[in-house]
Amino acid sequence: MNNKPSKLLDPRGVFIFQSEEKLYVWIGNKILPANRERYIAKAESHIKLLQKYESAPETYVTINQNEEPAEFWDFWKIKLEER
């Protein structure tokens, strides 16, 4: 959904969010191309630690900035009007 305010998150980074059912890996659209794969690999490595030591859900979804599904925003309880 292109009209969601991804600007709430720093577009230069990768973030992990955890709900009871799944994990979300949000990928900003201003990550330097040289860093993108390294950042994603670190996030995936951290997810394994969360699953091992924090009983995080086995399921995770990778989401690119400006392509967030409604369920991602529902996770945040953000309700926005269509523009």
C-alpha cells in the first residue's frame, strides 16, 4: 500500500518487529546498495536468536518500505484515511 506513512521508520535501516503470531522485517528504501544484503543478513541472524532465546514466532515476513500490507499497519494499530 503506497499511501501508508513509512516515514515513521528510518528508511536507511532494517527493523524487526515482533507480534504474537509472526515477526516482521521492514526494509527501508534508502539503504545504501552496498549495505542492503548485509543488513538483511544481520536481521535474519538476530531473528534466529529471538526464536532460540525469546520464544519468538517461527514465521517472519520481509516487507519493503512503501509495500507494507495492511496487516503490518494493523500491528501498529495505525488507522489512516485514503489519500
